[in-house]
Amino acid sequence: MSLPSLQSLVEPDRVHRSVYTDPAIFDLEMRNIWERTWVYCGHESQVPQVGDYHTLQIGRQPMVMVRQKDGSVRVLYNRCPHRGVQLCGNQRGNTGTGFVCSYHAWSFHLDGKVRAIPLKQGYEGTRLDMGHPDCSMKSAARVDSYRGFVFASLADEGPGLLEFLGDAKVAFDDMCDRSPLGEVEVVPVCHRVVQHSNWKFFMENQLDALHPSVTHQSTGVPARRVEQRVKADQGAAPLFFHYLSAFATSFDQWDSVQTVNFPRGHGILKAYMGLRPTDPDTVAYETLMKQAYGEHKAEEFLSRSIHHVLIYPYLSVQSPLQQLRCLRPLAADKTLSEIWHFRLKGAPEAIYRRSLWYFNLVNSPATMINADDLENWTKGQWGLQASMAGDWVSFHRNHGGDEERDGVLYSNKGTSEVVMRSQFKAWSEYMAPALAAAQA
Ligand SMILES: [Fe+2]
């Protein structure tokens, strides 16, 4: 199948609709982005005990993250080298001291090395060699972690994890630094949602400060009315009203925030989320933080101006509320998202309840916030699949007004579409060699 040139797909201020819809382009993305770059696998606390595992997709590859006897975490291909059957059929669990294939009982140590092949005599005189790596489970080429967040790359070569993350590693610093112990622990149940849209819709949406005042107005405005009524009646409204009423923020207010767009498509939507009221729970928590880090450092950690951090092409981290959403693309028009939240180790239970509220009130697929986004992305996918309705997707807003310093693009306005332009700059860098090769 012939592929279009990069130049015909991506222009500085617009992109061709086929980057969202063409299965051949999706296939190239899997091979040249997802199966090469560092991909988030999970948090170490998802697999606390020896033998605990968690399965995931990296691009099109079925993988399993598993805790080893020596305490380390490995990421293996979830495939028996005998007939190819997946060794872990469940999303998570404990596999004991090793993996056993449910088909013919080949078994493997937790590091993937073959342990036993039943009925050995049938293999005598054949080419099968238990000492050959082909008889063992294959490992991800590289595995690394940062502050408990585990990543794997299926490519032997390329930048290291910290180089890949660059300044976007603040997502994990901000999350962990808000714990008096400097660590977070995953809440081991996530929402899993299949979005009927290309993965790029989600990534663009996360730092899109232009959309909340439209898409989420129907939730934000009534929530603000109720919040004001509760305040008038009772003097104060619980903090969780603010999570929804914040979506009634005006365009002007959103324009006053800034997006910071790093190399490789990562970025930050700044803005303070108003999470420092002076109620007894917050005061108790801030006291613990000051005891742990001292006045100056605690203030630095608690006042970071972050709304979302995006690790391109798959992660959206709302670090001040310990939320993390991760994409696993399934097809050009289908994307699995995992929605996680975390507990700040050493912080009072009341502070954890705030993360849980946000998880359930905003990021859960059962809320009006997430549901309204999902509807937009599905309708967007349908619109772009129409072959005669128009070819281009516009990212013109504030084009030419971006300020670049040391490879970082700063928006002049919060609602600038520099976010999408920056993501497609990264996309082009990942995809250029493959598209050029397809042209040759
Ligand atoms: Fe939204």
C-alpha cells in the first residue's frame, strides 16, 4: 500500500485528516513510535509481592510487568515460546514462583527463563535447545523507572528514560513531592474505557484550554450555581464542588494561563487548582509537609503551578490530584484508556479522599465531564472519516504568536493551538524516516 509523504500530511498550522483515520499510518505509528519509545507500564506498587504481575500492551505487543525474587521489576513479552499462547490471560494477579502455560505446561522462571518442558523425551534428536533464548520468554529491550513509575522500551537503542522524559519528568516529581514521604502508592483499581476515536484526540484535548468553556459548560455552570447556594446557606461548600464548577471558567480566564510545550510533544498546562484551602485537614497536611521538608521546600512543592502534564504520546498526569491516564491504542479509530489515581504516602486520609473525588467526579467515564469529552472525540472521528467533507484539521489559533526559547514553545495565550502544533512537530520527527522510506 502506498503511503502519503510527510509534507502532504502535516503543515505548520494544519494536518491532513488521514493521520487520524488511515490504518496504514496507524500501523507505522505503532512500529515507529510506540514500539520504539519509552512506554509507561505501571507503578511499582501495582506489583508489590514476588510473582505479582500486570499485563499491558506496548504498541501491538502483549507484555507483562512482573515482580522478581530480588525485588526488581521486569517487563516480558506475554507469550509462550512453544506455540505463542499468552501466559497471563488476566489483567493482573500473582503467578507464584513462575509462569506456566495453560496449553502444554511449558513453565518459566519469573525472569522469563525456561524452567521446564514436559515430556522431554519427545524432543530428543530435534533442534529444540532449552539453553537457546528462543525457548525462554523474551524481555523488553530496556526497562527503567523514575520515582516508582516503570517504563519499558522495545528498542535496544535510543535516548534513556530521563532524556526521553526531559522536563516533563516534573509530572512524577510533583506527584511524589506532595507526599511527606516522597512516594505515592497506586490505588490498584482503574477505570478502563475504550474510546472510539484515534489516540491523538485525547492527547490534543488534555491541554486544550479552549474547549472546557464549551464542552463542559453544561456541567460547570450548574455546579457553580449549586456551589454558590451551598456557600450562601452554610458559609462554605465542600471542595469537590470546585472540581466541577472550575469547568465554568471563562475563555478570558483560560487565556490567562500558559501552556509550556517541550520537545518530543510533552507539555504542561499551568494553572493553580485552588487546592490549598485553610480547613483543618489542609492545615494538618501542610504541617506534615513542613516537618518533612522544611518551610521553604514544602512551600515550593505545594505551590507548583501545574494543571496537567502530558508525556507524549500516551500519558496525561494531573499531579496535584494524583491522577494519571494512560493510552493503549488498539486501532486508528479505537483507543483503550486506563484511568488511575494514587495515594500520597504519609498524608492524612482526608487528602486522599480529594484524589478519589476527582477520580470519580471528573475522570470516571460515569461523569458528565469525561462523557462529554468522549462524545466529542467519537463525533470527531466520524467527521474525519468522511472522505468528501474536507481534508484538513485546523490548528491556526495564535499561530505565529508562539515564543520559542531553548527548544521549548511557550504559548502567548492559554487557548493557543500551539499544543497541537507541538505534538505534530514531535509526531513528524518520529514518523519522518518511516514515511520517507515508504516513498523510496
Ligand atoms: Fe474536556
